[in-house]
Amino acid sequence: MSGLCRAELDGYAAQEPSRANGRRGHPGAGRQPIVAAEAGAQSAGNAERTRTGAAILWRTVTRNARLLTSGSLLICGHQLCEAMVPVLIGVLIDRAVKPGDAVQLLIWVGVLAVLFVALTMCYRLGARHLMRAIATEGHQLRIDLAARILDPRRLRTSQRTGELLSIASTDADNVSYLLDYIPRIAGAVTAVAVCATVLLTIDIPLGLAVLLGTPLILFVLHFGGPVITRRVAEQQEAAGEATAMSADLIAGLRPLRGIGAERAASARYRKVSREAMTASVRAARTQGVYLGFSTSLSALLAVGIAVLAGWFALRGDITVGQLITVIGLAQFLLEPFGTMAEVPSWIAEARASAERVGWIEDARFALSPGTAALGPGPHGVVLDGVRHGSLQDITLAVEAGQLVAVVATRLSDAEAMIAVLSGQLARAEYSGEIRLGDTRLEDLALGEARRALLVEPHRADLFTGSVRSNLTVGGFDPDALTAALHASSAVDVIDVHHDGLDHSVTERGSSLSGGQRQRLTLARALLQAAPVLVLHEPTTAVDAVTESAVAQGIAELRHGGNAGPFTTVIVTCSPALLAIADRVVLVDEGRVTVEGTHDELLERTEYRSAVLR
């Protein structure tokens, strides 16, 4: 297997444990957007937010107003019909069973049947409307969040990848569930109002017991809301942290095995997972205590109403049918009482998730692209007095049509160079000037920069799907695809599978070897035919023979006789890649120290020590 230069080997080995511990790797990237890691704590980032969780919940309501209104009305109709069932049974007993009137019995049984049909249809149609609203809102939230996370202007946020995934999935769903909570609350209020009205009609003290007891219970339960909100927020934050760490560990599993850090990584994950479990148990315990207390209060009120009705029946103040109605309503009231008692818990969970969604929606973008357009190609790249990270006053001119290699003796210099060339740095993150052609990179319109410049990082991902779907985006030229596969020596990756380009690829390309993944991602980059292509160590996972073939393939495809006016920059320590370069630039201690061809620079000791292995 082809290796890295010594400085990069040491750097990558040191970097992998830190990635598993949740810290960032290099900031370089290609056309894929990057999430910027803020230096400040999460609370500091949240201080800039202007949108509250309540505002996000209100937006959820307003943009689903039609379905929410129709669904809520139908659910209220269902609860109204449910409340009328014990009323009709009481009427049936007083008017048909007690006097023994068969005709009245048939009439009221028919009315009861119609009532059941009505309540069934109300629930069925209402649930359909509401489920459509919930699914639509959840999907829309996930799309909106994904668009911001993947925005090429680079989102500024302190959340790691796993946390962002948790927010864009679990929290987005929790926010959409508000559209389920509101109809439930409206239905519960309708049920209580109908029951109170019926009980007032039967006997005023019974109705007053409901009208006075319900607000009293809700007032007492209101004090549990803030506690539940805090516990749920802690639970969601801890779960997001555990998800983020697990994602980092999976991404760095092979390097961790290589340096024997599995136990240390497992210990860190167990600690975070245990904290998440503790937070979940604490939140569940709080919600359980709250639910038990609220259910007990509701049951006591319902039992009190039933006992009071029994006392009135013994005194002859109400009929047997009315007693049965009251007992039926008292039992029925347990459901809306329970629903209303759970409202603070539901709202707390939805609001906590909405606050987390707000972290992404209100995070600022790192880049403020200009509006300038590039002139006609070909285009070169110029770094003029650039300082970023470990780079110190770098000045480098890559003329249009050249293939230039950059050798960095330190990993930090290589990664800083990729970050600078990627165009993914905010203006405040570097000093000096970066030009693409005759235009400053920061002045270019985003589409122009992405069309002309492609930076392929050392760690590039493949996605779940087929080999074809990973290589091509939209339309493509079959001949260009074949040429890119040959140039990257990826043809044998296709030929070894009987499905060819339709061979399935699992998440992160884990079904392929490291060399296969690297060649396919290189083929994908070459297929784009970008006027300016920047590669970072594209051959570290292949053998020496394949590496030499890849080097010749890159040179032939992009700078051969039939190639277009392409400019290529390769940040590498590979002798095979350095040998094909028109010019090699050595960066040592953050500065350009010498330039020349590969053969010329081999006469220098510092260059030989960096590239020969």
C-alpha cells in the first residue's frame, strides 16, 4: 500500500483519536459544504439566536392551518359524540327501559347507532387530515434543516455531525407532533365543556364540580411544566452528544484499531452513553411522577363526581337514567382529564426540540459570497501573502494549464493549504489574497466558484446506493465516465463485481476496500472536469504500481494532448505524483522554501527526507 510522508503519517495517527473524541479534523473540503466548528461554547452561539422555540412552534401551526383546523374540528366532533354516548344511554333508560316502551327503545338504539357512525367517521377523517399535516411538517422541517446544514456557504454551529443528525430527525419529528397535541387538547376541552354543560343541566353542583375542579387541577399541574422542560432538554442534549460520539467513532474505527485505541474510545463512549442514560432516566422519572400525580387528581375528581351523583340519586334528586349518565360521564372524563394533565409534558418536549431546531435555523453562514463572474478560461490560482492556521505568508502562483504539486512537511500545513484553496474559509479566517484567474475568490458568485473550482479532500465519502449513483450527478457523458475510470485505475473496481456500475455501495462505502473507495472518489472528481482541480493525497490507499498508473492517468486526462485547458494542484508527498508535476513547491514550517521539478528538488536534503520512503 502506498503511504504518506512521515509528517503526515504522524499527523493522521495523532488526529484520529481526537476525531473519536469529538474534535474537528481538517477544514478542507470540495464542493460538499462544511459545518464550521465555533471556538465558543454552545451557549455563546445560542446567545446570537433571535428565533425562539415558541416562534418555531407558531410557524408550525400557521403553515399547516388548513389541515390543522379541519382535523381539530373533526376531533372535537368525535369527542362531542363520545360525550353524548352516556347521555343517550341515560335517556334510553329513562324513556324506554324504565317504562318498558319497545318503540322508544328501537328509536333511541337507532339514534345511538347513528351517533357511533358519526363519531367513527369524525375520528377517521380527522386522523387522516392530522397525520397528513404531521408527516408533511416533519418532512418539510427535515428538508429545511438539511438544506441549511448542507448549504455551501458553510453553517456556523457548535454542534457536531451526530448532533445535527439528531436535530434534523428526532427533534424535527417532535416539533411536528405539535400538530397532534393541539387537536387532542381541543378535543379534551370540548369533551370537558360538553360534560360540564350536561351535568349543569342534570344538577348544578355536579356541573360546578367539573367547571371548578378542572381549572384547579390544571393550575396545580402547571408548576410541573418548567421542571419537565428542563429535564427533557437535558435528555435531548445528552442523546445528541452520544449520537455525535458514536458517529465519530464509527467514522474513525479503522484508524482507532490501527493505533490500538479501541479501549480508550470505548471508555469515552461508555461515559457519554451512561450520562445520556442517566438523563433519560431522570426525564422519564420526572414525567412518570408527573403523570401519576395528574392521573390521581383526575381520578379523584371523577370519583368525587360519581359519588356525589350517587348521593343525589339516593335522595331522589336525579333519576336512575341521569345517575347512569353521570357515572358514564365521570368515567369518560378520565380521558380528557388525562390529556389535559399531559399537556405541559407534551409542550415541554415540543418546545425543547424547537429550541434545538432554532440552533440550526438561526446559525449564521460563514461565507458571504460576492457576485462577480469569471472571465473566459483557462484559469490559474494565486495565493498572495496568505496566512491561515500554520501557514505563514504563503505566496504561490499556479499558471493556467499547469499541474503543480505542493509538498508540505507538516500535516497542519497540508490541511491549511487545502482549506485555503477550497474557498470554504470566511474572510476573517485568513489574511492575504486568494485569486482564481484575475478575480478574488471572495468576490466570486458562489455558483461561479463551484463551477470553476473543485477541491477533493483526502477523506471523501461514498454514499448508500450504487457505484453509478456515487460517480454521476444528473446527466453525464459515458465516454467521459470511462475515461475518468481509466485515469483513476478504477476500472478493475467495476470489473470485479458482476453488477458493474450497478454494484451496491453501503453507507460510507464500507463494503469497499480503502483503495477502492479512494479510486472511485478520484474518478468522481475527475469526471466533473473542473477547470481548476485540487487533490489532497489521492493515492495513499493503493499499491505502488496502481499509484504510478493513477499518476499517469491524471496527467493524461487533464494535461494530455486532447485535454482541455485544465489547471491541477496536488497536495501530496507521493513521488509518483510529484514526478508528473510541471512544478513542485516545498512548504516547510508554513512557508514556501523552494520550487522546481521533482528531479531538481531531489538534490535537496529536506525535500528527500519529506518524500522518499
